[in-house]
Amino acid sequence: MTLLRPLSLFAALVTLGGCGTDTHDESPALRQSEAAVMTGIDLSVSELGVTCDGQVLTVTGAIRNEAPTGIDPSIAGIYAGDPAQGGTLLTTVSVPWLVGKERYPFQAVVEVPEGTQKLFVVADTFGFFPEDDELNNTASVTLAAGGGCVVNQPPVALCKDVTVSACAAQASVNNGSYDVDLFPQPLSLSQSPAGPYPVGTTPVTLTVSDGMESSTCSATVKVVNPSAPVAGASKDLVLPFMVNAEYKQVTLADCAQPATDSCGGTLDLQQSGSIIRVVSDETEDALSGLRLLACKDIKLSADRKSAQLRAESGLLGNGRVYTMVYEVKDAFGNATTSSCKVKVPSLQGILSVGLGPVYCQGTACPAGTGGGLLCSLL
């Protein structure tokens, strides 16, 4: 069975253009692409490191395909000295076909000439591919005087912002920090502050050290409440019956106990709450007190933090119950809907438990809870 593989963009261009007979300059220096358009091809060198035994060194690293599409096999070169300034090619690394974003790790043993100060690794060393970015093709390490052991390379700190759903949490902002030469000690990481992190956003500094040198980066840890707040109980506020059907202002804080967020914090209803609607279990035109007929029993404030409620109940009823339906949100937008009751006793002092919605003001009122017939005639 034959496994078919898609051609890279460059290979396709060669096939269509009839350029198969062209020769390639095998100069070790990086060449810049002469193409006037982007090719979608990009190779890079990363994670370069060296271990040594006298003049014999083992070079490790990775060739990466930075492009999203596949790239045909290529050749990387390892040089004593900068190839752009006449460095000596010590050996080559055959890099296979790489799919988009693929990493090819390599290891090669080389013997360095006396006096070598730096080793260079160059991806696509013979300049076969016209790449979109030729500047990331080269990486280098510095050697100790006379060649041999590697001079310590500082570690690289890489950070990322982190969001955690919890009340308090440990979290790492490390995003793949590394030490290219793994010398002189294993890489250690520390964060300041160390955590656990509270609800909210905390700036964090990551420090990575190889025991000799260190580097830092910064990010944030954002801890959000994992669930909606819990509403407080109704206070079952009682308004004394007013024979003149006067209004009484009732705030959310008058009507219900404070809510708590999922981490145990208290939420002030006047700041975190909003009235959705207020429902009465008596009609708007219920006859009551000296005025007998008083309309517009419920008036919501513009900011939905309070309501004007008539302190009256029907002459023939067993007391009035207003039900205030409200929403409370925590700092992260988690919301809970709840309700609380405000009662007005009957003339006989009876406190009703409520007979269901009859009259309503606000949003999403139940069907059939509009104004009373008598009030509509006034």
C-alpha cells in the first residue's frame, strides 16, 4: 500500500513552475527569500543545549515547523562559529517531513575546533525553502574559553494569565519555562505571591532559576466565584393598615435578608439586587379605607431598588400580600432570582398568606394581572 502525502507549498510551486532543474547554493549563511509574496513556510530552532566531554560535545535541540501547513524534509547545520561570518560546518541534521506546528527533536555529537567560542544551529541551512521569516532559523550557545564546557545559559521564563473557578485556589502561571542547557542545577520555579489566591485578579511574578542565573515574567491569576449567590430569606415585613391608603417606601433591604455569594461573602441587596416586579394578591381597584378606591397601588423606583406600596387592603378581604420578585448578582455576574413578601393586615388585623397574583407592576408580569376595571374608567 502506498501512503500519499500532500506536497508542501514550496514543492507544489516547484512542480507547477518547472523548476526541477534549478541548482541550490549550499552556502551555510542564511539567505533572505526573494519571493515578493508570503510562502506559508517557516522553520525555526529552539531548545538548543550542549553537554560536553573535553572537545567532544553533544548538541541537542529541536527544529520546529512554525507554519500551519506541512513542510518537506530539510537539512539543519551545526557550525563552529557564526556561519554568516565564515563559521565551520561540523555536521548536518536530516529533518523529516513536518506537519503544521510539529517539533522535531535532534541530538548530534560533534568535535569542536580549538578556540571555538560559539556553536550555531541553522534550520534549512542550505536555504532551500523561501521562508516567511528567516530570522528565527538560527540559535547559538556560548562555550567556555578554549572550546569544551558550555558557559551557563540563563533560563527562559514564560508566563500566561490563568482563570480559576473557585473561592480560593492555587494556580500556576508557568507557560513552559525552560533552561536550554540544564546547567548547573535542575530548573526551579517560584511565584510571588505564592497563593492560594482569593476571588478577584492578582498580579503574579514568576521567577525561574538554574541555581546560578534567573529570569522573571509576569501574569495574572483571576479567581471567579464558581456558582450563583444564595438569596436571603424574606423578612415578611408588615405595613400597618392606613385608612387613607398612603404609600410606604419599601427597599429590597427592607424586604429580604442579605444574599451570600458562593464563597460566603455577604452581598448588599441595595448594591447587588434589582427588583424585577412586584405582585399584589388583591386587585388594583379593591375598595379600602376612607378613600374606598385608590389606584396605582405599586410604583417601582427608576433604579429598581425600591417600590412605593399602598398600605391598604380590601374591605372584604383577609389582608393584602405584596410579593417582590428580585435578582441579585455577585461581582462576576452570577445571578439568582428570589422573592420576599410585604403584608398589610385586614381591618380585623388578619395577616394573609397570599392568594396568588392579581395585580402586577414591573417586568414579566403574569397574564391577567393588569389594572382594575374601576381604575381604568377614572
